[in-house]
Amino acid sequence: MANHKSALKRIRQNESKRTRNKYQHKTTRNAIKKLRELTDKKEAEALLPSVYMMLDKLAKKNIIHANKAANLKSGLTKHVAAI
């Protein structure tokens, strides 16, 4: 267990950040899954910018790597174009 006041605070901060990051990452994964399941092109095109925004936010906060975000965005764009 931590012996310093600052270490205890750091533990609390890390836990709150971990839960927030986990929530954002899971929400984005669900949005990606939903986009991949769509068969209507108009719906998919409407959802695509919001998924892009989510991925960009995750990459900016280093929750996922920037290249992974770019790779996912590219794949989703190809998927929507192919519908």
C-alpha cells in the first residue's frame, strides 16, 4: 500500500481515468460494430462522422494509437463506400 499522501491521490486519479478511458473505448467499439452491421448507405454515411470523431478523440488522448485510429477510419470508409 502507498505510504505517501501524493501516492494515494495518484491511485485515486489513475482509477478514475481508467474507468473513463474504458467507458470511452467501449462506447467507440460499440459504435464501430453498429456501423459495420448497417446495410442502409444513408444511415451509415450519417453515422460515419460521429465514429470518426470518437476515434480521433481516443487517439488524441492516447487511449488508442494514432495509426490504429487511422486504420479503423480507412476500413470503415471502405466499408461504407462498398454498401
